[in-house]
Amino acid sequence: MSGIVGVVSNSDCKETLFYATDYHSHLGTQFAGLAVWGSALVKRIHDIQWAQFKSKFYNEMLLLSGDKGIGVISAKDPQPIVINSRHGHFAICTNGFIENAQSLAKELLDEGESFSDSYDSQINTAELVAKLINKKESIPDGIGYMFSRISGSCSLLILTKDGIWAARDRFGYTPLVLGSRNGELAIVSESSAFLNLGFNVQKVLAPGEIVFVSNSGVKEVRAPGGSNQICAFLWIYTGFPASSYEGINVEVVRERCGRFLARNDDVRADLAAGIPDSGTTHAIGYAMESGIPFRRPLVKYTPGFDRSYTPPVQQTRDLIAKMKLLAIREIIDGKRIVLCDDSIVRGTQLKNFTMQKVWKCGAKEVHLRIACPPLMFPCRFNFSTRAASELATRRAIRTLEGVELEDVSAYLDEGNQKYAKMVNWIARELGVTSLKYQKLEDMIAAIGLPTESICLYCWTGKCP
């Protein structure tokens, strides 16, 4: 997941753009970039793997000037990129994952196109999207063409000298929200970016919708054209607590997830706790429902360390996991702990770092409670897990079966004995006293949207 921001101002946009982009820092750890159109189009991109957005861009922000701009916190590619095309000079940034990117790139190369903005020998997604858009005679037609060609998801912003084109993925996997403040307009991935900046939400872009934002206002160029399949993981883990998607707040959903976990549990414990940051609110909900006191045996050292899930390199993920959490022996020693977390993806950080810290501080029992069902399939619509073999569930199944299974349907049913064996295997590998996952129907109920309006692919393997 990446975060994208666009601002059109009646004066200089740079301060709004800077802070709104910074409010998306939880969504990516690889690159960040700004592009501003004043007397000319100027862009800046920095690697943010070991430095915060503010420290990289504050001085540069002072040098930028213009009434419109776009920003991005990127999980993978250097963005935004600048293209000189049949549609003129423009900058583009994207959010999503294009599953068939390599085949599309090969097709374009065979047609005589070239790619200049590659990173780590991979095609830059933003450049691929730009070249697909340039196939058509107008930017809206090009965006529609791009939507029709890709497998996966893509929301985007395109900065031109006249304004900003904004398009939400045609199935709505990733959000885009339009806000206004005294004539200034902004489009963001995370609605929480508006709160301290004084913007009011004007509209949530619908799936497939394209708008053009300029100093003259907002013009709907293409009506919504797809069904909503927004990513459920936004509420469980990815999103910021103060954000809302489809009108539903993240913090509230996480509290409800914790309550559902407690209702389905009968464990006796001395305290309920969460693995910071996203696991904390799940634990608060658990404590509210169960009556078990909420305490903080694990605290996150911030802001020096990012989320350990988002970096693409395991070595980096491990280092962050090791360094970011501090265990408090005085709270842990001799206690029976219900420990809530948002999910188990690979499980390596829980096993090698978090659980070791808790046990070394003298925990008597650790009962791990997970706010979503077991993750069974790698995401096809955002840049996160890229192979089934990465997942703790698939490792368990491979061990239990002795082979790689293509059909894992028996392990999806929580009433099935194979499901129970898989969960027990993961519990033993992690070294916890007990392990329980959220029921799929309870997670859906906690979110509060109809099942058909949420992407559940990671858990069910079913494409919307």
C-alpha cells in the first residue's frame, strides 16, 4: 500500500502538500516524492528507508513553489515520475499493484516503447501506467484503457499545468477522498490527513470515478463504473486509526474486532495487551468486552522505527521488529497475558523477536488472539505478500501434508479438523500458550459493510 496526495491551492500549495503527504508516512517505507507546478514542473524523490519524510523533504519544501502539486509515500517504486507525452508534460503517482505488469511491459517494448525509470531491474509501475494512458487521445480515455488492461488495482493522480486528474481504482480496492478548505482542494488516500489541516471531506471518490481538480473547482469526468471491493485489511492493519473508509472509522472497527475476539474466548488472564501499534486497539476492545484489565507490557519506540510489515526485504523487517518494541518486565513477570495482534503474515517477527521478549521477561502464559482470520493467499491488489510460501499458514500446511497443496479449502473452514491442526502447528512454532483467530463473519460484522463490498481475497482466495 502506498499513499498519494494532490493539492490545488489559490496560493502556494507547498505547505499543505508537505504536511498532507507526511500524514501518509505509515503507508510506505521505501520512497517518497513531491512534484509541484509553478513556473515549471519540479519533482523531488528521496529514499526514506532509514529516514523520515520530514527530515528528507523539509528543506526541499522551502525551495518548491506552485499552486498545485502531488505527493506520494511509496511502498515500492520511486514516485512521482515526470512524463513528456502527447498529453503534454505531466507528473504521475499511483497506489496499488499491477499483477500483469511484466506482460504489459513486454507488450509495450515489442511495440517499440522504452522504459527509463526502472528500479532494481523492475519496471516502475507509475511509468507503465503513464505509457498505457498515453495510448489514447485523452487522459480520461487513457485511464479507462489502463483500467481495462491491468489485472490488480491502480488509483492515481496526474499533475498537469491546468490541474490534477484523480482516478480511483475501478473496483475501489484503495481509497481516494476529496476535501476542501477555504477554496483550496485536496485529494488524499487517508482522510486522517485532513483533520489537523482543517479540510472538510467533500466526497469519497467511487470505484472507477475520474475527476479533474483545478482552481475552477471539481469536475466529474467519468462516472463511477465498478463495484466496490475495498480492502478489508485497511481497517484491520494498514489504515491510520483516525481515518475512515466508506464512512467507517478504523479505530472503531478495531475496537469491535477486539470485542468479537473476547466474546468467542474463555481464557483466564491477568491482563489484555496489544502488539503496537495496530494491535493495541484490538486489545482495548478485547479488554472492554472481557473485563480483563488492559495494560501495556510492550511499547513501541517511536518515531525512529517504521512498521516491520511493509519493507520488502526480510533483513530490514527483522531489524525493525527487533528494535522497535520494548518489553516492560515489571508488567510481564508472572502474568497470564492475552496478547492481541492484527494478523500473522509470515510469523517470523512474532516468533524470533516479540515472543522471545515476552517470555524472557517472565510471562507465565501468553494467549495470542488475532483480529482477522488466517491469511491464506498472497495479495493480488496491493504490494504486500507476494508468494504463498511466505505465509505462516502455508508453512504449516506444507509441514502437515508433506507437500505443497494447491487446494487448501479444507484449511479455510474453522470447523474442520485440518484448520485446528494448522492453528495448533502455528501456535507451537510461535511458542505461545494458545492461539485463536477471528472468525471471518465476525471480522465482516466488525467492519460493517456487506460482504460483497469488501475484498476478502487474502482469507478466501476468491476474487470479487
